[in-house]
Amino acid sequence: MAERDYAPLSAACVKSLNDKLYEKRKAAAHEIEKMVKDFSAHNNTAQIQKLIKVLGKDFAVSHNPHTRKGGLLGLAALAVGLGPANTGRYVEDLIFPILACFSDADSRVRYYACESLYNVVKVARGDVIPVFADIFGSLSQLSCDTEQSVKTATELLDRLLKDIVTESDRFDIVVAGFIPLLRERIYTKNSFARQFILSWISVLDAVPDVDLIVFLPDILDGLFKVLEDPTPEIKKQADTVFAEFLHSIRANPSRVHFADMINILILHAQSSDALLQLTAITWIDEFIRLSGQILLPYTSGIFTAILPCLSYDGDTNKIIKETASRVNNSLFKLIISKSMESSVAESLDLSSIVEVLTKHLQLQTIPVQTKVAVLRWIYHLLQHLPDKMYLHVEELFPVLMKTLSDSSEEVVQQTLVVMAELISSKGEMPTQNKYFTKFMVNLLRLFADDRHLLEDRGSFIIRELCVLLNPEQIFKVMADILREEQNYRFAGVMVQTLSFIILTSSELFELRNKLKDLRTEESVEVFVSLYKPWCHNPVATVALCLLTQNYDHACELVKYFGNIEVTVEFLVEIDKLIQLIESPIFTYLRLELLEIERNESLVRTLYGLLMILPQSEAFSVLLRRLTAIPPSSMSALSLQNEKKKSPKKVIVLESTRDKINFNELFDYFVDVQNKHREQKQKQKYALLTETKEATSNND
């Protein structure tokens, strides 16, 4: 090029700037510094601008790496020559050519670019704030440089910029424009870049005039990605940044956009990384505490995040579990808050909440603690938002029914609590609620389909229900359902279970007392309603008559036992009845053996059972009981029989028992037993024909 193309540079200066030796380029830079000082002193802005153009657009972009280095040195010298008072007006023209060299293929050029920018920034100080985003973007790329000299120079420039930003009172005006760049760069996977980003976030959060928590939603997800880094140092650094932000949030909750960040927290609270998960749940806990009902619309998402954590075991996950429990409790308190306005209650998306809760109940892999927590939530919502929850009963009902088959007794117990609340919701009596009968029908179907459940948990389930609901109503509804049961085999087994419960359970004490005396029409009604389904099990029917002191009828039933097929199962049931007669429940019955003249039918009933039993332990027990009857009582019985041969007219007052048509009941009993016999024969025939058909096909 001709000399005039580089004016105001002299030919010698141009030559030195292009030289491969650093010392010559350095000498040229000193010449440029003096030249600029002179131009500045005479306010010769035209020459200054021309010089910046020559260095920035000719030298800094040259194909010759030595020329590019000379141009970078010249730009730095130009800034030094201008001084702090004048550099600000040329800051963009000085900095952008330097930044362009940050991505140069030559590592030495990148190094000189860093050094040059350091010198420009050192002079300009706060005047570089308007182009901070551009500097930050280039510097973040250079932080990943593989050349150690470049990295060292980058670190020096980085520290200088941080000092400037910290002392500046103008940085807040550029934050909004800088955040999109920070949001983009925070997703880098390079370890050095991540450390660089984290260090800047920490610095900016500490600057009083920079309200970085306002922009936290833009970078929070990226911060969690950095926290997931496998490098311990980066993980620790990210954890520190999270702690700093949380401190700022606690200090200025009014400035925090909680709703904009909660979904990010919910997402990362489901991470397999323990630190990530703990951090997210800790933040959720703080967010609920600080924002309150603002986060109620996100309840279903929060459930998704915390419910699995409630079942965590081991020391490693102990803190996560405790934190999740705090979140769960905080949500509980929000729902029951008396200050909760209807408008806020409307913000609860019950549809998605119910969906999440039922999903957790149906998953086989969900542990017990989580299922119990889910059931408590359903109960909680039924209690405090009954009208709204009642709209979701159709979704809840089948899931709750299936949960009754859960292997955990605690889960089953809590399910019954929920079901009882559902049945008695909306202020109705259980029998007025259509789901009461529906529940009882489904419960019996469940027992019919899963005989193991009936054997293992049937008694437990029914007893728990009797604690939660009215036992009499439960037994009356079950009796009505069983009366129509077409599977007579199941009906007999179910009645046997119900009979044992009513005779032995403390929960049924009041009902037993009510039935024992039959003093009211209501008690008679209960007896009759139980009697008919009880006919599916002959021994249970006799037990019911003994309980209600209907000894004459009990005696008639025992006599009929001669027409019933005596199976091992039948004898076992009589054996159990003998054990019950010897239990405290039937103390009053045993005492009535002292007044044998009034209870002849009772004695005959017991002797009848004795005659049916083989000579087993139960036989011996009952025989000993009967031989214990005082001889005087037996004599009185003989005398009474003699008197019956010449009866006298006796006036007897009508009692409630007289309203029971025992002849009709006996006929009903016989009819049911005949149906049992017919069904059993049909089943045997069907089994036999199926076997023959299968054999024929095999042949």
C-alpha cells in the first residue's frame, strides 16, 4: 500500500507494526500513543477517527497475523493516549475490532486481543458498560480456550470487568439486554464456560443496584443444568450460587416471580441427582412459605414432585424426605386456611390434582408411605372442599375400590377412612348417599372375586368400616345385598364372616346388645333383615338365634340339620360355634342354663349340636358344659314336662318377639337350603360333563 493509505501513521510506524518482532511492534505502539495524545490535546477528532479506522479496519483484519497483532497493540496504545476522559466517545470503535480477533485461529492473536482489550477497558472503565453484553459474549467463548496463555489473559480481563461492574452505578441499565445472552450461554456443557458463567451470576447478584432475582426465571433452568455437572468443583460452585439466590429471595420476596419458576422447580425436583432434587424441593418449600396461595394452581405438579420422596429410605435421602414432608404439610395448611377466599379456592385445579393422586394409587411400584399420603390428601380435600370433590367421585370410586386389595394394611385402613368420608359427604346420612350402597355392592363383589382378600382382610375391612360408619346400617345394607346373591357358595362364606364379626368384635357391642333382647320393633326389624341372608349359612343362622335368645327357633333349625349334608366344613363351623358359646360373648347364655325350666329349647339346641358332632375336642367341651347343669335344674325340667301333659290356662302378655313369624322364617330357611342343594348339584353336573367332554376331545 502507498504511505497515504495509512495516514496519519508514518511509513516507519507502519513497517514496525507489521514486523514479526514484538519489540518493534511495541515501539510503534508508543509512537501511536504520543501521536494520539497530541491529537487529543489539539482536539483533532478527525485524525483520531482516521487512525482508529486504519488500525481497526486495515491492521486488525489483515491476513498477516503479525499485522493483526500490530493493529491490536495500536488500538490499546490509542486508548492509553486518549486517556479516561476521552476514550468513552470512541469505545465502540475501539472494542469491536478487538472482539473480532477473539475467535482468531492464531492463539497468539487471541492472546494479544485479550491483552489489548484489557488495556482499553482499564482506561475506559465504566464507559464500556453499554457494550458489556458484547464483551461478555466474546469473553465467555474465550474462557474455554485450550491455550494456557490465552486463559490466563482472559482471567485477568475477567477480574477487571468484574471490578468495573461492581463499582459501577450504571450497570442496571444494561441488565435487561444482557439477560438473553446469559440465558443462552448458561446451557453450555463446557466446564470452564460453566465456571465463568457461575462466577458472573454470583457477582451480579451481589451488586446492590442490580435486581437479578427479577430475571431469575430466565436462567433458573440453566442453573439446574449446571448443578448437574459431574465435576465436584462446579457442583459446589453452583450450589453456592443457589444458596445466594435463595438468600436474596428470602430478603425480597415481593420482587420474586414465584409462579414463573415453580414449573422449573417441579421438573428438577424429579431428578435422579440427589443434590439437584434436594435443591429444587427446598426451593419449592421456601416458595410456598413465602408466596402462600399464589402457588395453589400448581398443586398437582408439586404433588408429582414430592409424593414419591415421602417414601425415601436411608440416610442419603433422609433430608430430601424431610423437606418433601414440609412441603406436603405446608400445602395441607394452605388448603385448610380459614382465610382462604373462594376465588383462591377456584384456582385449585382439582381435575389435575385428582388425576395425579389416583395415578399414584394405581402404580404398583409406589411405596406404602406415598400411597398413605395420597389417601390422606383425598380425605383432606373431601373434608374441606366437599362440593368440588363430589364432582370427581366417579373417578375416585373405582380406584379406591382397587386400593382395598393393597398388600399394606395401613393403605387399606386409610382407604376405608377416605371411602367413609366419601359415603357420608355433603352432610347426608350414609344410607341416603347413593355411593353407600354402591360401595357395599362393590365390596362384596371384590370379596367374591378375590377369596384370599376375604379370608385375609375381610374381617379387618368390615370392622374398620364399623368404626367409621354406623355398624347397623352396614350390616343391614350388606344383608339386603346378600339376600339377592345368586352365588350361594359365596353368600354362605360371606355370612359366616359377618356372623363371626357380629358375635366377637368390640365394634359391634351396641348392635349385639340391641339384638340380644329384641325389646323394640326396630331391633326386631334388624333381626329379620339379618335372618334371611343368614340362611345361606345354617350354623350362622343358629348362632344368630342364640344371640337373640330365640331358643325355640334355634332348636327347630338344629333338628333340620339332619336334612343337610354334613361336611367337614359344616362340622368345623359347629366347632367354632361351640368355642364362641364358651367365650365371654355368650356368658348370659351359659347362665340361662341355670333356669332350665325357662330355657328347655336352649338345652335341646345344645344337645342337638352335641349329637351332630363327632367325638372331638368340641364334643368334649360341649358335653362338659351340659353335664355342668345343676341336677336340680334337670329335675325341674322333668317336672315341667309332666305338667305339660295337663296344661293350665296361662295369660301371657304379648312381646315384640311375638311379632316375628317364625314359621315363615323357617320356611324361608328351608327354601334357601334347598336352593343351595340344587345349585351344588348343578355345579357337580356341569363339572362332570366338562370333564367328560375334555377327555373325549383328548382321545
